[in-house]
Amino acid sequence: MVLSFFGKSSEGLDTVVSGSIAMLNEARHSFDLAAMIVVSGGDAAVVADDIRSTDDRINEAERDLRSQLVVHITVQGATDVGEVMGLILLLKKIERIGDQAKNILDLAESGVSFVSDDDAEELTEQRQVISMLFAEAADLLAATEPEPADFLERGGALSDSIQATIESYLGSDRPGHEVVPRAIYARYLKRIVANLIGVVRSATEPINTGDDDRDAFGDLDD
């Protein structure tokens, strides 16, 4: 499966990779629920416990899988250090996605809703596109010979589009109580997309450094 990403010395990491895919599916569940309330309507209280419980499971899974990686590197020594570093970064990015989904829930609980706005249908389509990116990222993690180029290109284009939307609000004539929640929501979406890109890149590219804000190993937190 996905361990071909990390080179030949990947024995013993299968459980961690499988766990990371499960975490990604949990994060998608939280995102779908939270974003649906904001863009399609509904009662945030109905999904709040589910989203927060899911976030707790994601956090617990990250801690457990990181512990497994510590044990693995202790047993294997420096042989698998690159693979382990890549997996640690991957797990952290998934954990951050869960946090961003919870942030969207916070917006919903504050009364933010775009369901009656003129672009509600467009926002719903955008939510669906991002949700499908979760599924595609999980498929890439599970693939024996992943081909991430198309995913990364589309994800990058979507991130650029969301950033353009955020910048458009800076000169908007709309009142602040309309523009500010939209800008915050868009910012959360951009962070989610960026971290999904980071998940795939950290799994498919060697550990490296760079000054590009899309670098898989940069800080993608707000």
C-alpha cells in the first residue's frame, strides 16, 4: 500500500499509515457536518457533539500513532528516520484539519449562515469539491503507486481561488458584519485545502526545505 511512498524500509509502519487514513476520514466527516450547517442551513447544536467527539478521536489517534512511531524508530534506529518524519508531519496536518473543521463549527454556533445569500449554491458546490479532495487524498495514501500531480494542481488552483476571494473582501463595499464572517470562513477553507495538499506532498515527496508557502513541511496553521 502507501508505504511505497516512504522507500524500501517501511516494514512495521503499515498500521500508522492505515491509522492516518482513518484520521483523514474522520476529519472529512467533521468538515462535511460543520460546513453544511454554514452553507446549507441547519441547527449547529445537532452536530456539535458529534464534531467535537470526532475531533477528540482524531487527537487521540494522532497521539497514539506518534507513540507507535517513537517505538518504531527506537527499534529500527536511524534506518527509517526519513519515513517517520514524513509520517509525523502527515499526522500533524490531519490533526490541524480537524481543528479547522471545529473552527467552522464555532462560526455556525455564532450564528454565521450563508444559506440565504445569493451565492449559497456556489458555496455548497465549493464545499462538495473540498469534501471530494479528502476522499482523493485518502485514495492517494492507500495507493501502491500514487500519482499526485493532478490532485496537487487542482488543490493549488482551488487554494489560489479562495485566496482571491479573501482579497476581494478587502475592498468590498458590503458591511463588515457580512464580509468578516465570509473572510474568516474562506480562511478556514484555505487552511484545510493547504493541509490536504501538505498531507499528499509529505507522503509523496522527499523531506526537503523551501520558502514556498505550499511547501509540505511549512507551517500551515493560522
